[in-house]
Amino acid sequence: MEESDIKFNVMVSLFNWTQKSKSSATKRSKFRKFLDAFCREPGDYFSAIRLILPVLDRERGSYGLKEHALATCLIDALGMSRDSPDAQRLLNWRKGGPKTGSSAGNFSLVASEVLQRRQGLTSGGLTLKELNEQLDRLSSSENRAEKTSVLSDLIRRTNAQEMKWIIMIILKDLKLGISEKSIFHEFHPDAEDLFNVTCDLKLVCEKLRDRSQRHKRQDIEVGKPVRPQLALRVSNASAAWKKLHGKEVVVECKFDGDRIQIHKNNSEIRFFSRSFLDHPEYEHAMSDIIAKNILVDRCILDGEMLVWDTSENRFADFGSNQGIAKAAKEGLDSDRQMCYVAFDILYVGDTSVIHQTLAERHDLLRKVVKSIKGRLEILVPNGGLNASRSPGEPCWSFVARSLDEVEKFFKDTIENRDEGIVLKDLASKWEPSDRSGKWLKLKPEYVRAGSDLDVLIIGGYYGSGRRGGEVSQFLVGLAERPMPNTHPRRFISFCRVGTGLSDEELDIVVTKLKPYFRKYEYPKKAAPSFYQVTNNSKERPDVWIESPEKSVIVSITSDIRTIKSEVFAAPYSLRFPRIDRVRFDKPWHECLDVHTFVELVHSSNGT
Ligand code: ATP
């Protein structure tokens, strides 16, 4: 498609202006002026908008470059030594250093400071077309050397300002302070609608180039992912009940897996995630089942991909999906298998059914899907799921007649350690990207796991953004059970916790511990010997507390569910832990020990 030679530095001026302007009206009008003044040829719109909304661009695969990998590529592209101060600043971008000041915690700013010392001020005249070609090369390159070579080409053709924005595009976060909705609206009044039903930015840019021409509302199609209907969070059952007052309401278990849309078009079966990406890893595990048990040629199902444990006869904990899909592909024998729970249907035969009521769509689900226990299930009121929920409580979904029923279901859900519940208006349509309250979600508040967990801070992680350069999260540990009448000598890493304290409380703890922070520099150094950790890099804190006697105990609370820990050294870790209070009153050696904790887990699990 024809494209003019818009220079990237024009877009950089737009970015700088947009970032600086305070009012959203000014930001919007700047963007509009840019479109009017520079986009002339048909190809210009997509070329520009995909750079402004990089998260929505499906044409280009992932770059495989998060901050750390990007830092190493930039270091090589700039020909720096890994030990040089600038290389260290890039690698330790979260921490900042003496010269970093406010840029700590913001990778693109740290990078731009490093680049300023190496790049000239003059723009190399890169065009949007050229930039997009280079970004295509970057996403299709298979190894770090190729990526480095693309980055060095880009560095040669840009100045530090331009390169900073390119880095933000690669990280898919432009921090422009203008919503996707506003960008779409300024481009064309029908753009958001069309994007919601196609998730295809290129198509939107091609079809809607003429703002004066309204577009006939398009329906969903098999093969094109649709932006999902979303749930609005409510704080308790009575708020939910009040909101749906007078409506016929279905209450469902909120499953904890991957939201997946299945598109069946005869023998072609595709799995799309919430961010409208293809998930081919599910093909091997699920395509056969879908092909055989969906009784129409074409359809779209909406639901959750989960793992079913055949030995325990229950859904397995969240987090194992990718591993199980991979194991299935490699033919590894396992007690676990993928199971899809369809809770909605959007398309049947050659008709979209999203405008029908949920009750009607449930009927369609019953007709179209032949369910198979632990492999393919449908979630419809009173029946449906073959997989029983728990021995005395087989119900996953029911039409509620009173608030009491909702409350009881919610309580059972917490006891069953499910994620929460979803309430849906049975008369509602399914609307792409809508979070207006047709669906409401209710999740348990943090529940104490039996009693307070008094754990010891053993390390710290630097924050980003506002708390860049300062420790803002902690690694906490459990004590190894000491011999009678002695103090514990070793602490076992347990979980990472960042929420719960006010800024002021956090400052008090950080100030108290600061003199004992010991840096954990890149490349890795061993942890102090009285701490037991795994080799998993996710666990490694940025600083260790010099020795346990210098540290403080914090009481943490957590979602009642404990998960088996792969990352931390303790046998279990908590889900959504938060600090309840700091126990300056409790000496370090009164930290909870691992044995007592495991007993607590077992007693709260009823095992
Ligand atoms: P959360 O982190 O709470 O899942 P979210 O932003 O990912 O939030 P929401 O739309 O707010 O998504 O919540 C609905 C999500 O819950 C869906 O995306 C889906 O993955 C999941 N879910 C699980 N069970 C159901 C169900 N029965 N009906 C609808 N959504 C369900």
C-alpha cells in the first residue's frame, strides 16, 4: 500500500508535545493535527498508528525483549563493555546510581541518558516506513546477535531523543497520557467499534481512512478474535445483588485459568487469548476434542482454559497451563490434562449470536457442545459441568433467587479455594470490551491463613516509577526450626511482598534497614550463608539484609490459598500476600518457622 515519507522526527515532536500537554483535549487535537497534516497516502495511517498503539499491533510478533534483554543488546550495539558504569546503569535500571537521579526505575529515561553521551543531536532522517521495516526485522530475528545488529542500525540513523521513543515502542509503553479510546476516536468515530470486533489494527486503518464516511456496524466473524466482554468488580454480595436488582441472575464460579476464545471453522481450530494473540500450544492438546465434540461446522466459544487433575478429580491450581500443554505435546505421561470450560457462545453456523440473551446462549451451548468430563465442559445453570466441584457441593452455576443464596455460594467458593464468583444478567447481550456491569465479579478479600504469619524481612527489591531507586518490596523468609532454647540460624525465602504499607510506614522500615542493605550486584553473587534460596532468578532480591539480627518482623496476611512454590525455597508460598503491620515489638528470632507454617497450611486445607 502506498506510503509517503513521513519522518519519524515529526512523530517524536508529536510524542513530546503530547507528553507535555496537561489537558486531554490538547493531546487529542495535537494527534488530530498530525493526522491531517502528514497522513496523505493510504498506507500512512497504519504506519503511524501502529507506532502509537503498539500493544494493539498484532501484525508484528513479539520482540522477545524485556528491559534486561534490551539492555544487553543495547550495550553490545553501542560497543560498551559490560563492566562500564553506563552498562551497569542499563542493567541495573531499577536501582539508579549516584548520577541517575529521577530516571531510576524508568528504563527508557536511563537509556536516553546513556545514549545522549553517544549519539549526536542531529536526526538521521529515518522515515516511519523505514522504522517499521526495522521493527519487523527486530521481531523476526531469532537471536540476540541479530537483534543487536538491528538496534545498531537504528542507533546510527537516529539521535538520542528518537532512540528513546523507539525503545518505548519496543517496550510497548509510551506513557503519553492519552487513552486508546481517544486515539481511536480522533482517527475515526467508528474505529473503536471496528477494532473491538476484529482486533485488527491494520484493517481498521485501511477501512476507515475517510473520517467523513461512517462505517456500517460490523458483526463478529469466525477467525477474527473479538475483544472480550469484561466483568465489573463489586466489593460484596449485597452490592452485587443490589446492582442487578429485579433481573434474572445467574451466579457462576470464577475459574482461574486463561480466558480463551475458540474459533472453529470446519477443520480449522484457533485459540485466541485475551490480548487477541494466537495460542498454538493449545492446538495439540485440544483441537481433536473440539473438532469431535462441537456439533456445528462453525462457531466461536468463550471460556476458560484450565488444567484437570485426573488423579485428584479436580481442577489443578492456576499456573500450570503452559507446562501441561507442552507436556501433552511432547507425549509425556501425566495425571493432568487441559480442560476447556465454555461459559458462553458467540457464533453458531453462519450467525453471530451475541445479541441474543445469555439465557438463549446457554441453550445454544447445551445444543452445540457435547461435554466430556475433565476435557470439555459447559458452564450453564443447574447441570452442565460433569466435573464435580467438591463432594457435597456439585454446583458451579445456578440461577439465584435471593441474596442469601449468593452469599452461601460465595462462602462455598472461598472454602473450595476457588478464585471468586461472577454474577451475570441472564437477559444481557454479549458486548465486546464492555465492563459496564452486565457481568459482576466478586473475589474474596485477603483472609488470614489460620493466623498471622510473622515473617522476617531478608531482602529488598527496588521499585520503579515513583519509587525508582528506593526499596519498595521485600523478600521475606521463614525460620528453619531451631533446636530447643536456641535462636534460628537459617532463614528460608518465602515470598515477595510489596503491598499493605502506607508510603510513610514503608519509609520508616526502609530507613531503619538501609544501613544493613547489602547490594546484590550483576553478575550474581551468592546469597549470605544464613539465607536459603533457590536458583530461580525471579527470587533474587536487589539487596540482602546483612544479617538476620538486624532485620524486622512483619505480619503478613494473604489470600487463603497457598500455592506450591517453584520460585521460593519454602515448600509453599502465598497468593497475593500483603503486609498487615510491622512488628517492631517482636524480636527477629520469633519469626515463624517452616514446620509450624506447613502445619498451618494443612490445618487450613483440612488435610
Ligand atoms: P481478573 O484478574 O479478576 O480475572 P480481568 O481483568 O482479567 O480480571 P475481568 O473481565 O475483570 O478480567 O474478569 C473476568 C475474567 O474472569 C475473565 O476474563 C475470565 O478470564 C475469568 N472468568 C473465570 N470464570 C468466569 C466465568 N464464569 N465467567 C466469566 N469470566 C470468567
